[in-house]
Amino acid sequence: MKKSMKLKIFHITEYIYVLQVNVWISHPSN
């Protein structure tokens, strides 16, 4: 169960990272 939770957190982090990268590509700050 603990391992499953860790994997879930990793997938959420990965999803947020990909989302952020897409935002940076769409709206570059520099």
C-alpha cells in the first residue's frame, strides 16, 4: 500500500511538471 501511494505521488508530480512545461512554452516569461 505504501509503495502504491508513493507511485501515485510520483505520477501526480510528473503530471504537474508536464503541465508547467506546457504553460512555460505557451507563455514564455523571458
